[in-house]
Amino acid sequence: MSSENNIVIAVENLSKTYELGKTQVKALCEVTFTVQKNEFMAIMGPSGSGKSTLMNLIGCLDTPTGGTYLLSGKLVSTMTENDLAYIRNREIGFVFQVFNLLPRATAFRNVELPLIYKGLKKKEREEKVRRAFDLVDMAARMTHRPPELSGGERQRVAIARALVNEPSLLLADEPTGNLDSKTGQEILNLFHKLHERGNTIIMVTHDSNIAQQTERILFLKDGKLEREVKKGAGR
């Protein structure tokens, strides 16, 4: 397979400007890069550098004001709202710093919800949920509710929810930000495991120790791609 056919993300001169009253804020300025299938990449930069803006654009949660974004060869700017909703539900798995779990629902139910929205039958839903829990080593905690779980366990549930639709791309925004260093490393080890089984992962992090464990780092500054470091091995 050619490397061109292996490209999951191709952004060219991607820009985002926000209108704040009469003021224009350039959050992202002509950023260009590609992401290959099965890459494990980090995006770093100081506060206000454009990391979250870039993540929102890649995740189809926001639209650019300039440039192009191809996701699996498809031009995102030509997609309808229904197309974008489909991609967010099926093609992209999201993991956030805040776990965004329903506190009164069991871990199983939290992970099952995207499949309910998808309209899958109960038996198929249960098989996929159990598979996702196995991937994150949480099968023994499926019936627990979020308040009964540790921070690391809650993040594992959130990762299981992101994986349950078997997305082609996993986007993680500061996934270790609310965890102590030991638990954060455990979560990072889980991402390595997912990467080894074929997931493409893009992680926004402010932690250089975390970023150094990925294959490639993009450094943003003032909305621009300042530099890029390719590390090769990942660990």
C-alpha cells in the first residue's frame, strides 16, 4: 500500500479566526501536516498556542476559516452536518481530560450509549461493550458507577467508550491531565497497547514527558506550526 493511501489526515494551510466583537483573533495560522495510519503523535505548545483549536478542527467539532482538511481522503468542508455527526460517532473516538461520564449510570451503560445512538441491537451492543472493556482491562468493573471508580479507572471507561465504535482515529485531549503521574503513565501504557494493535492516536498534552513517549511531536506557537520532531520508536 502506498504511503498516500495510508494517510488518515491531511491538512494544508489550515486556519481558524474567531470574531470577538470588532476584534479578530487568529487561533490557527496556515498549519500543514499529514498523519499516517497507525501513527502515535503528540501536539504540544503553551496555553493559547492553538492546540485545542487544532484538535477541535481535526475532530470535526469546529470548522476552519481557511485551508483544507482531508479525513481518509474526504474533504471535510464539503460535508453536511449529518455527515460530520456520522464521522464524530463512527470514525473518531474522543478522550478528554474531564471524563464526561454519567455519574448515575454504570460503567457498562456509559460505554454502551454511543451504540444505542447508533441503533445497534442489544446482543451486538453487549458484545462490543465487553470487547472494549477487555481492551482497557476493566472487565471486572463494568457494573460499577463512576463515583465508585478511581480517576484512572474512570479514564479507562472513557477510553472504552471512545473505542466501542472501533474508530479509525483516536483523539485524546490532555488525557492524563487530571491524574497523578503514576496513573497517568498507566493510561499512557494503555495508549501504547492500543497503538500496537493498530489505532491511530493524536494526543494533545502539555507534559513533555508524555509527549516524548510518542513517535512524533508537533510544536505549536501563536497558532503556527513552529517545528516537528520525529522520534521513530515511540518508547
